[in-house]
Amino acid sequence: TFWPFSTFNLTFLGERMEAQQRTGYRSVERLGNFIDNHDVQRVTSVCSKDMRRITNALAWLMMSKGTPIIYQGTETFFEEIRESLWNTGYDQNSPGFHLIKRLNMIRSRINADAPQSIINLSPHGEPNNHDKLGILRGDPRKPTVVVLLNNIADGDDSESAEFCYQPPHPPHGFMWEDGLTGSVPRKNSNGCILGKDPIILILQRQKWHSHRRRSRLGGFKAEVERVAASMPSIDQSITS
């Protein structure tokens, strides 16, 4: 499954993921997922350097059923298709590297053969919102991980994605926490989960959230914004 091939339509992507599981493959877990490779444009270029879309794409790659394939340099937001990684000194301090590292830690919670299902984000028959995708990993009644993704372009006035979905009630003494930020997901007055970045809910023991953990998120966001601002503009003809 190739994320950019969905042409930013996450409803199409979810349907393709479900169809893949119905095709009779002996082991869907062995099928490769990728968001870019040496024969196609880099995801950074495909997403026009939009960090919100890039991080959501990486979250889909690492949390989906199958084998994630990361092309060298994606973690440092390369734009040239065949750019040499060693020229960067194998940078392990980029926000993309740390994001993938964190996603891999969360992925380790999921059994390789754990079921995957797509969340119905229009439970009352509303028109499909092609900018959102919800994925459950594990038993749908007792999922291990809940993945909420969006494809809304970033910007100073960009809106938060709204996910009107309630995860199953957690076991006693546990709570749903965003595994990327270490915080409880933000909700609106209707109880819908809100977020611009990918939201990956995991079960954690109830605890107080320290200022230090919140500050870590602020530092990560600041670093992502710094990297995005430092990127040179790309030739628009490449993505047209």
C-alpha cells in the first residue's frame, strides 16, 4: 500500500487497506507498506513540505498492518529522490528520526498478527470526510492501539481534525493516552477528539501528567517548525 497513491483521499486509502486483507494473502503482515522510495518522489516533496501531512503519513506507515519500509533520508526530510544519506552524517537528531523512533516503540506493543480494522468516522450516515482515517489494531472491542490520522494542510489558521469517535472504556486503573505526546487527547464540547498531528491512543496506567512531559512536546513541535522553516522552497513543477 502506497500512501501518496491515495491522492490525499484517506477514505480511498482505508478502503484499499480493507480490500488488501480480503484478498487471501497467506500473511498480510509480510506485505510492504511505503510512503516513498527510490523510484518515486519523496514524501516531503509530495506533501509540499507540509509537516502536518508528513508526520501523519509516517504514523500511517508505522501503525498499519504489514511491514513498514522507510527509504533512507525520509527521516531527515530529503527532497531529492536519490540524495546520499552519508552526506548528512547520519543525523540522529532530526525531529523525523525521533518521531519514527517513538512510533517504533508504540508499534512494538502490537502483535504482528493483530487484527486491523477501519473506524467508521461517519456513524450517523454523514458524507465521508476524505481528510480523516481511523485505524484499530487488535480486537475491535479491546484494541491495543487506536490511530487517528488526518490529511488537512497545515497553516497558521488551519483547523484541527475532529474525530467523533469514543474508544472502548479502558480497564479499571487505565486511561487512553496519546502515545506521541504523553497527554490526554483534547476534546470539544461534543466529546469529539481534536488534533492536527497524528493521534495514537495507547492504554496507560492513570497518573498525573507532569509539566516536564508537556514541555517535551512543546520542544518537539518547535523543532519540527524550525526544520520546516529552514527547508528551501521546492520547484512547484515537480508536484504539479
